[in-house]
Amino acid sequence: MHLDHNGIIGYHQASEDQLLLIVNGDGSVRTSDSDQLPIQAGQAVFWKKGEWHETKTTNGLTAIVIESSSLNPDRFLTALSVK
């Protein structure tokens, strides 16, 4: 998906579990539990089915959106060890 300058995907409920992967650009997201949180290329957001959310950008952004009832974000996380 691509949002142009001052683009917005208005406040709505996720129809399935949803993963938003920011590929290029930056913007912000919010949920019913948070104010606008900044997001940029290389970051991702996970929303559960039924969760209210919004995505917007001032400068524009490109993202990949994956929706599925079988999404499990824990499968994609890796542990980092700092020495």
C-alpha cells in the first residue's frame, strides 16, 4: 500500500489479525489505547482482529499489509543478546 503526502487510513477495526510493515517513509499509528506513535521504514505494527487503529503520514509511506487469522508475530521475532 502507498500513502501519499498527508495520507491517512482512517480509524477502523481490523477485520483479521493484521501486520503493517513499513518499507519506505514514515508516519504514525494510533489505537484505542494509544495516542499517535511514530513509525518509520524498517518497523512493523501488529493489530489483533477487532482492534481499532489508524495510520497516517505527512511525508508519505509505503507499506506491506498482511491480514490472516493465523498470523503469529512471535514467529518473526528474534532474540538479541548484547555482550
